[in-house]
Amino acid sequence: MSIYGANNVFVGTTGSASVDTVVMSSPGYSVKVTNVSGTSPLFWTVDSPGGACFAPTVGGHNAFCSASVAGTAVNSREGDFQFGAIVQLISTAPTQYMVEVQSARATS
């Protein structure tokens, strides 16, 4: 398990079947996770600081999934303004990913 911090964008690589935690400090309305390398699917969860922060499992329930295709991006829900986000990711093989905080401005 590795823990990282970033402001708006973070690029990293998961370990084999271990959870990476990325703590984002910028406010926004959603988080986008991109499977950069496409090595294997990325399963991930996102929560606000102080939230439940459930860790994802490979193939698990209640997790987002960025498919094992390079460049596949998935956006978390939009509309819940949050100050920072805690994103946890897991995959079956080392997989490069990018986590981005989306839109610090209200959408119209």
C-alpha cells in the first residue's frame, strides 16, 4: 500500500494487488481516473476526507472501473462539491494511472 498527495493531478503506478491511496488537496466537483498504460483494469473508490473511504477490491462491488484499455477514463459523480478527495486504486498487475480533480467552478 502506497500513499501519495497531490494538488490537481497525480500520475502513478499501482503495485500488484495492493491499494494505492492518493489524497488530492484541490476542491472540485468530481475526480477523473485514467488508465494510462492499459495493463489491467483499475478498480477505484473516491470519498471526501472524513468519509467512509472504503478500499476497492479487484472485481469488487461499489467501485468504479477504468477498463484495461490505454486511455480509458472514468469520471466520478459530478455535483458533490468537495474540498479534496481520497482516491484508492487497485489492479491485478502494475498499471499506470492518472488522477485529476475536475472543475473547481460550478457548472451551469
